[in-house]
Amino acid sequence: MSPYRDPRAPGGRNNRPTRKQRSSTSARGSQRSQSGTGEKSDAHVSGGVRLQKILAEAGLGSRRACEQLILDGRVEVDGSIVTELGTRIDTETQAVYVDAVRISTQTQKVYLVLNKPAGVVSTMSDPDGRPCLADYVKNRVDRLFHVGRLDTETEGLILLTNDGELSNRLAHPRYEIPKTYLAQVRGQLAKDVGSRLKAGMDLDDGFVKVDAFKLVDSTPGKSVVELTLHSGRNRIVRRLLKEVGHPVERLVRTKFGPITLDEQRQGKIRPLRSDEIGELFEAVGL
């Protein structure tokens, strides 16, 4: 079974949040609003950018729809509810939340997700002329960083951004960002493979364990498994599965922190939604 055919792969509808996600977000917003200052906020900065313009540019709707978000008390700046339409803010220093989800206020920042095909090198340039990440963003003038790496033959989700602070935090072991993979491996798994991987084992570069493990499919001679771990060591998934006697034949990263591939096709790139950016900020304490 191909990893891409797993019916339980995250998402798969479109780029909009599900009804359940929107309901959950709205509920969090209601709880957060109780601690706001209500009618007025001292968030206004003379010479700043109008708040409704920032919301619209973050993809939250038309300018008029974003004005309604403010009037409804669903927007906070630095922890205070803002209900005045004339409010201007400093996009460099102030944090904006809509329904308790932080949004990006800096429109020059770029946040992209690529479904990397096999054979593409996880660098922005390659001296040997091999296909690389830059080939998918060659028409952009921004200097982009890739977040983490996938080895050349591993497929799937990789993030690209010009937000250096976010990129550094996502890659730092301190924040323990989980990554989920689907792996097609040789052989049929023994019953104890999952428990061994979750208990952990010593590799050449130290002890490592997976956070979650699941058998997805099994046919004569091969199996498909899903595993989640927060380690970012080089080729760690391939090394772990080889250690338990099941070399990887195909490997796809389907999730990085809160971001999922959904049904994004191989070689396609898309901008992150504002709620996805907010979830990344939350994951690393921004």
C-alpha cells in the first residue's frame, strides 16, 4: 500500500479549517476575551497600520468583514480587546490575536509548505546541479529558509519561510516539535516492534524513541507504518526502522508540528493559512 493512499492521512478536504476547528477556535476566543479590557485598549500607535487592514492582508476576509471582527470583540492586541475601528498598531512589536489564535502582522513575511518529491535535495542551492528547493520558489525575490531537512529520497512536508526567528525555534530541540511519517518497510512486523520503538533504543549517536507508532497496512513482504517523533537527527526514521529489522522502502513526512499535507500534490507549494501560522507561533512560544 502506498503511503499516499492511507485514508487516515491528516486533512484532505481543502485549505479551510473544518467546522470542528472553527468551533474550537471560537470557544477558545470566548474564554480568552473574559480577561481582556473590553471597551477600550491602549494599543493605538500613531503612524501605525490600521488593524482591519492587517487582518484583511492576513486572509481573514474582506476589509468590511475584518471590521466586523473588531466590532464583535474578537480581536486582541497585546492581551487587550480592541473594538475601535480607527486603531493603528506597530506591526513590528505588537501581537494580534483573533479568537485566541495569533496572526502574522508582518505582510512581508512568507510562510509556505512544499510537498517535496523524492530526488530533491533539501537545500536552496546545489553545486552538483541536482533538483533542490529553490527550483520551487525561483520566481520569488524573498530569501527563504527551509525548516528542518528531509534526506534526498524522503518525500513530503517541508516548510519554507523568511521568518528567521520562527525557523530557528522550529528547528531547535528545546521546543520538541513532533513530526509524523508514513513509511513503507520490508517484511511483516512482529507484534513487539511498536513497543520497542516507543520504549526507545540506543543508536550510534545516542538514545532515541518514538512518541507514537501505528501499523497502517500489511501485505506479504511489506508493511506500512505511521510513526511520530520529535527528534530531528539525520535519517532518524530510516535508522530506527532498520534497527528493528525493517528497512524503509519509501518514506513520506505527512505532518510537521500542527501543519499537515492534507491532499497537497507532490511538487506543489502553498502559503500557510493565518490559523496555521498562529498555531506554529503557539508551538514555539511566539
